[in-house]
Amino acid sequence: MASTMGSITRRVNGAVVALTEAPVVGALMRRGFVVVTYVGRRSGKTFSTPVFYTRSGDMITIGVAMPDSKKWWRNFLGEGGPISLHLHGVDRRGHAIAWRDAKGRVSVRVRLDRTA
């Protein structure tokens, strides 16, 4: 069952990424989705996944739906860590910190590095 869910998740994520890069609908998709890339805290492997986000200046907020069934955000607990975002066709780096509120909701806040 778990491998079936993983397979479905990979397909859905692949479809979302493809849509963000599509000529016609890509601009609309990029308004709400961004691809984040990070290094796993235990594996040391690089992962990329599309996420829904909101932006205010250089601050990106990612709400993690169903956080107990996902692991990626745990890379950013405590002091947080580096993350890259493919934002509007440009790769941006930042520092991400994850937290869980009293109701169990998880958010990841990313402060984007200044661009040169």
C-alpha cells in the first residue's frame, strides 16, 4: 500500500511540475506552486517537490497539508536549513524553518536570500 501511494504521489508531483512549465497554463500554475529542492537530513540525497505557497516580499510560506503523511518538511525543524525554490523561472535560495502549531498544522517559512 505504501509503495502504491508513493507511486501515485510521484505521478501527481510530476504532473504538477509539468503544468508549471507548460507554455499556456504555466504562468497560472506558478502563481500558486513552486518547486522546492533540498538535501535530506539523513540520506544526504537531493529531493525536489512541488508545493503550494504564498509570498510576502522575501518571505515564502508553505502550508503542509496532511503533514503526518509527509516527511520533507521535517528537514527544516529546529534551526531549519537551506532550500532552493524555482520561483517564476528563476532558482532562488533561502533558509527554511518548519513549525507545528497547537492545532497540529505545519508551516514552512522561507526567507529568500538577497539577489545580487
